[in-house]
Amino acid sequence: ALLLLPLFAGGLNASAATAPTSADVTVHKVVFEDKIPEGYPKQNTGLVMSDFGGTPLAGAGFTVYDVTQAYHSAINGADQATAMAAVIADFNNGVDVGSAVGAEQVTVNPGGVTTFEDLPLTSDGLDAAYLFVETSTPAQPNIVQKAAPFILAMPIYTAAGADGVL
């Protein structure tokens, strides 16, 4: 019986790993000289992505909005693409779809990136959804079209298998 005691005592000190409650989201801004190439927008895999093509651009501002309530209302009875398109259309038409999460953040070099840190994975008890909008551009080069707004709905799952291969 004394030999078994260490086995049970060790098990009493074990603790479960806590699940994350927030995520960092990095936005990459690139510009294309003539036209957007085939295959854009690129499908997000849930993994770190670095090959976007184009030229990284510093000085573009992005604002993120918590659109959780609007997104969950729109997805009721619809697929994800339809719900996202509806929330973006409402935003573009001046409908209040959610509040800004912090101030505008501007992309920097190298890489034309900005990172929104510690975005909560849930909002009001629901999986969070965030709308990212390019809200300003630098004076040079002359930007003729801003990036299309996009929604990131939590949780994010990778499209890759355990080996990282899609």
C-alpha cells in the first residue's frame, strides 16, 4: 500500500491547462501595381501566413469592430459567407453593427503589418466576431482602392492536418 501512495499523491497536484481567452490578429497590407492577381482574396488557413504577393505597405490604418451580436443575428438560418456579407453590407450602408475595439492601428515596415493584441474570443457569452476595416491610407503611393472589409469569426480552426499540410 505504501508503494502506491506516491502514484496517487502525484495525481493530486496535476492541473488542467487553461484555454486561451484572447487572440492576437496580425493584418498584412500589400499593394499591387496594376490589378489584384488571380486567387485573391487568399483563403485564411488559420496558420501563420507570410506569402501574400504584392509590395508590403506601411502607413495604412485599420480599425476593428466587435460585430458579434450583428454576426450571430445574421448567421441564424444562413451560412457563414452570407452572414458576413450581410454585416459588411450593413456597415457600408451606415448601419450600427458594433463598436470599435480601441483606436485605429497603422501598418508599419517591415512587412506592412499591424497586430491587434488580446482580442477576446467571446463577447457577451457568444463566440466573438470582428470586422476589420481599412480606415486610412498613406499619401504615397496613390491608393485607388482600399482593402475590402473582412470579418474574422471565432473560434479559428486550422484547415491543416496535424502535419501542417492542407
